[in-house]
Amino acid sequence: MKAMLLRVGIDKGIKKGGGALAPIFDDGSFEYIPIPEKDPNSHEIRTYHNIVGRCGLPFSSFIPEKLKNKIPHYDPEFETFTYGDPTFKRKSLLKLNEGDLLAFYAGLTPLDTRKYRKGLYFIGYFLIERILDLNMLSQFDLLNYRRLYHNNAHFKRNYLNDVVIAVGSKQGSKLLEKAIPISKEKLAKNGVPYHAVSSEMEDVLGISGSIQRSMPRFIRDEKNVDNLRKVLGILKEDLF
């Protein structure tokens, strides 16, 4: 069993990321706010303004005014537990197998709290049930999976070429109730701050260095994968 770490959610550091970070609250709860949808032909009908978060406020309360009536690219989604990607990251998704762990982290910023700092936090995970390479599917299978996983942002688009979709098991996948911090801000040689794996998490996960961007990071050592499961609160009975 191996694990892959992947950054998701609205982001300040990249052009398509939305220009903001989702909030974390004093009790450790948070909002997972997806990036904006860039496909004008997406069949998504929700907007940031009419999606109410778990705190009871619309997503538009936490993002720039210009995004208020934009539609989100809800990926990953935690209803049928799917995540898709048509970029270079699809090759990493193809390396995942049934039973592997896909752990998601996001940039969060404190709202009315001094307990938490701006940083990167684990927000959820999938225990992989299947990996779908849409290039390899027949039209019949594509229609069937589009119906089955209609919540997935890529199935709401007309263009499905080169998309790989990771599907998590219902029992073993979850959007966390409380965010788990994994980063510490450091300064590069040029004085620019960046977020790296915290020293505590280096020991737990067996990885180090910058995790600020969304380049997938793999954990293959059995001990470190087991440590990650414990950090995320995954029970043995949730495993295949």
C-alpha cells in the first residue's frame, strides 16, 4: 500500500487558483472551497454565492467579490468521492491502485482565531476503490460512469480527453471535520517565504521540503503510510 499527497482547493499562489485561501476556525473546523471552473461549457449550475458551507455561510463570504457569481470546479468532491485530472498529474493518478491512499491538503487561513496560522492542512482523503482512465473506456462505459459519478467536475464538462479519475470507497473516504496542520513557513535564499513540511510531519511521513505547489508526493514506506493513516484517523475496519 502506498499514499499520494495532493494539494487541492482555492489558492492564492496560482492564476487559476482563485486568489484566496479558505478559512480555518478556532475549533479547527474549516471550509473546503474548490478552485474556479475555467471551462465555460461546464454544466455546473452552482455558484460560490449559493453554496452554503459547513459553517452556515456561503462560500462567497470568504473569497474575492469578483468570484461571487462564478461557478466552482468541485474537484475533489466528497459525495461520491471522486477526483479527476487532465494535466500532468494524471500520470501520478495512474500509479495508484485499489487500497492505496490519496490524501488531500489545502491552504487555509485563520478567521477570528489566534490558535491556527496560515498554512497547509490535511482536509480529507480517499481510500482508492478504482482508477478510471477515460481514454481507455468505451462510449458505453463513459456514459455509465458519467451517470454514476455525475458529481465529478470533469463529467460535467463536454471534453473528457486525457482525464483520469480516482474513485474512493464510500467507507474509506472522508472530508475531515477538523484540519490537520502539516506545514511550516520558511524563507528561501532569496528571502521569499514558502511552506515546507513541518519537522513533526517529516518524522511522521518520511518526506521533507516544499509542498507549497500541487506536485504530487508519494509515500511508499509501509511505516510512514501507516503513520499517515493514524494521523488522518483511518480505522483498520475502513481498509479493504
